[in-house]
Amino acid sequence: IKYLTIVDCDRVAESNVNRQLMATTKTISMVKVDVLKQRLLDINPDAQITAMQEVYTQETNHLFHLENYDYIVDCIDSLRDKCALLLNATNGLWGMKDGEKPQQELPVDGKVFSSMGAALKIDPTAIKVAEFWKVRGCPLGAVLRKKMKRAKQKPGKKIQCVYSEEVLPNLGEDNEKTSPTSYVKNDADMASDELNAKKKQVNGTLAHITAIFGFTLAGLILQDICKR
């Protein structure tokens, strides 16, 4: 893999040090994508890496040129923006404001993979892979499907998702029907439209869980490359 685009609008925070490759005590407050780009180039000087300090939204979609990629990996927290990426990347829609028609449709041939909610999960054996519509036990996945159904929209092709079916102890056995009044927020609560780069959710994630999510996504792409 020689060509890679990495996207993140944030700077390295102290809370990132335990689980993110670019985060060390020496890189705190530095732009994440710039630090990660340099780290990756140290590993492979021949790589061609594009670093975008941006937030993917419906309004900024045109900056990303999704039609140029073989693979697109969604790891967005914001429900609205996550939904926009999954729909645009599978339907080839050129980004416009909500409610407006796209200026044009472009063929997006790249395969799409998505990370569902990992916050507050601790059991690595509960991490699974499934097609978007078959994800179960994940509140974030349930809310995404509900949002799309209400808008009468759906992905134009299959999306492989990495998710955890772990039931959080105080949320009952059916995570997809959890009341939003639960005193421990679930992934659905954390995926509210208000979540964006300027407002961070406080729910923690454990290093081994996010690592497995990331390695699994990478593994799915490598498997697909081998099949080709």
C-alpha cells in the first residue's frame, strides 16, 4: 500500500497517548495527521501520504474526491457526518448541504469499511465483523440504520463493519432498545448530531479494543487485496 490519505482535524491530546500511534509526551498539541504522516514516512519513505486536517461533512465532501480511492475507511464519531460518508461513498453523491440536490454524481468504486462504537467496551472476544444491515447489539449501528430509514436513504452497496456485540452491564440485554436516560451513555447517545471536533464526548475507550477494531479493518482490506 503506497498511497494513503489520513484525515483528522484534531491535535494530539494527553488522553491519546495510551492508544494512538502518533501520540507521545513529545507530540502533545501537535496536529495529529502531520505527526502520523511523519511516523508513517519513517516506516516507509516511499509511501505517498496525503494529510488532511479536515472534518468530513456533507458540506466538505467535495474536498475529499471519494471517487479516487480503492478503499474508504469510516471511523467518524458524529452521527450526521458518519451517515453522510457512508451514503456518499456508496452512492457516488457529490456533497451538498442537507436538503439540496447534489451538483453531480460521480462513480465511487472503492470498497467501504466502517467502525462502529467502541466506547466503554472491554471484551475483545465480542468484536465481530458483519455487513451494515446485519450488525446487532451495537447502539450506534442501530441509530444509523434508523436515521437512514427515516430519511428514506440507504447505502448503494454493502459495507463491512467492525463492531462489538458486548452488552454493557447497566444497559440491559437489548442494546438496540436502550433508553437514552441510562446513566452510562451508550454509543447511540455518543453519536448525537452535536458531537463534532469542537465538542468531545467524555466516554472512554480502552487501548486494546480500539487497536483490535483498527487492525481488523486493516485486515479486511488486506484480505480483499489478496482476493484481487
